Amino acid sequence: MDSIKDERKLLLLTYLLCMAMFLNLGFLKDPFDTGALIMGGVLCILIGYAYFIIRKFFNEGDKFMLIFACLLSVIGIAMLYRLKSVDAIKQTVWFAISITTYILVVVLLPDLKTFSKYKKIYMGGTLIFMSMATFIGTEVYGAKNWVFIGPISFQPSEAGKLFLAAYLASSLKDYKTFKDLIEPAIVVIVSLAFMVYQKDLGSVLIFFGISITMLYMATSKVKYIVTAFGLSIIGSLASYKMFPHVRKRIMIWQDPWKYASDESFQIIQGLFAISSGGLFGSGFGLGLPGLVPVRTTDFIFAVICEELGVIMGFGIIILYFLLFYRCMRTAIYVDDKFSQLITVGYSAMIASQALVIIGGVMNVIPLTGITLPFVSYGGSSILTMFFALAIIQKVSEEG
């Protein structure tokens, strides 16, 4: 009962934050923008409906994961409405689709352990989606990781992440000796090679984070982790020597100020935005987000920090930490090895993606150009994240 009370308190705080942000957005325009208030109401209804369905019919699992994800989505959509209302409307539609997918997966999917036998299908899906952009992809912002089919555009690597984690869970659940790791290692190396060739360095880091986390959970062997890191260093050095775009990213990361007017312009503008906002920000709607490139996707974290302050940035990081903690906690309480490993894989996917893009924006690591989970603009990204969260929720209900 205490858990339900805490969930409802957090849900109420999510509603209050949502309406406060969109009410503020309404007052930014003259006359008052009623569309902002309507959008805030729509988001509250969608979040409340999802929570009601999951809590009423599946009352055993962890519902905090859903609320944390929705809280991050509210912050993202509100900021998108501030930047470009058309993108916010599109993102709200994708949020509705993602929430619907989340509910359908939790409600309709049978016992997850029955899906562990489809290893070959997962491997095929991994290799198809990882290689797709290499052959029919289009280069966007320096990375050849988008596929355009008529009016539809998507990043194949988003689906590839889901298939990779499912494949590794299905393969590593039967681990007994080193021989059982050879096939998964080959699949991971091939996948990483495709991502490097496509200049999608962000996905490389995410896939490596997923793989290394699942490897340790499946084997508990530190020597395998050390070996994997050693091979990654060799691969990184080889990539640095072979691919000019890798050398360029490292060069910009080492001295962004030297290339401030050209290659590292967006990094410098992002750092300026974060520093100008200070601890409490310039005020919602009072910043200068137009000076930050790629502000609705890669650099939305910098824009949030500028207008809402570094304290909001820390708040978002804490939300990701809490979400990761609740997801990993789910893995502890389930007995089935496949369910445990896929939960770990999807948890690592969300955490790795958040760390990689926030680290890149703040120039802690080389910028990789990926979306901030649940926050950045992007239909395929938010759909992927909610699908992964639905699988974790399903495992939580079973556990």
C-alpha cells in the first residue's frame, strides 16, 4: 500500500510539473496560447490512462519505471513546444503511439521466457538492421544512419539495439564454457564494424555498453570483461588509423576551442548555453536556444540547462539514475535467465544512451550525435525506448 501511495504522489507531481510548464508556455504568447494548455492536458490523460491500466490489471510489478519515463517525456515535449510547436505536436503523437505500444506489450505478450528459443531470428534481425544503413542509408549530420523510404524515415540502429539485446540474452543464457561466447562475440564485432563504417559512433558506444554489461551478468568473469576492453582499445586504435571521421571527432574533443568557428561550433555553443543558464537558468522561454545547433535532438540537454538551469540538468540525470536502478532491480527478482539478461540489456541501453549524449554535450567524451532517451525529438527513438521499458515492465510483473 505504501508503494501505491508513493506512486500516486509521484504521478501527482508529474501532473503538476506538466501543467506548470505548459501554462508557462501559454503565457509566453499574446494572446494566451490555449494550445499549450490543451497539449499539457492530453499528456496528463495519456500518462494517467497508462498508469491506470497497468496498475489495475497488473498490480505486482514496479510502476515507478513508467512514471520516471513519462516525467522525462513531459520535460522533453514541453521544451520542444518552446522551441518548435510543430515538432512538439509530432512528438506528442509519437508519445501516444509509444504509450499504446507499451500497454499492448505488457497486456498481450505471453510469458517472456517462451521467447528465449528464437535466437536465430534475433541474430538475423540484428545483422539486417545493423547493416541496412550501410547499403541504403542517407548521411545526416555526418553519420550515414538514416533510411528514407518514401515519406517514412527511421534509424535502423534503433531496432538493431532491441534485437541485439534479445540475441545476447538468448545466446548467453546457456553459457557454460568459453566456446559459448564465440558466436555472440562475432555478431557483436560485425555489428560494431557496421556502425563505425556508418560513422554512427554513438551507437558503437551504446552497443558496447549493452554487450559488456550482459557479458558480465551472464558469466561473472572479470577476465572476459578485461579482454573485451582490451579488444575495444585495439579496435578503437584501428578505427582511428583507418577512418578520418574518427580522427576528426577525437581532434575536436581534445581542443574544441581551436575549431570553435567550424567543426566544434555546436559543442562550443552548447557549452555557452549551459554556462549562461547558471544554476537556476535564464527562465523558461527567456533563453536564446536559437544559437544552439541541432537543439531539438542532440543538444536539447544544453537548451534545458540554459533556460531551466543546471539544477534541472542534475534533476534529469538523477531521473535516469533512478530509472536505471528500478530497471536493474527488476532483474534481481526474476528467476528465468533469459528474462534477467534481456532486462539487463535494455536497462544498459537506456543508461548508456543517456550517459553518452550528456557526456558528449558537456565535452566529457567525444560528441557522438544521438538522442537523449525520452527527451529528444524523434519518433523511432521514443518508440524504441518505451518498447524496451514495456519488456522490462513485463519481466517485473512476472517476477
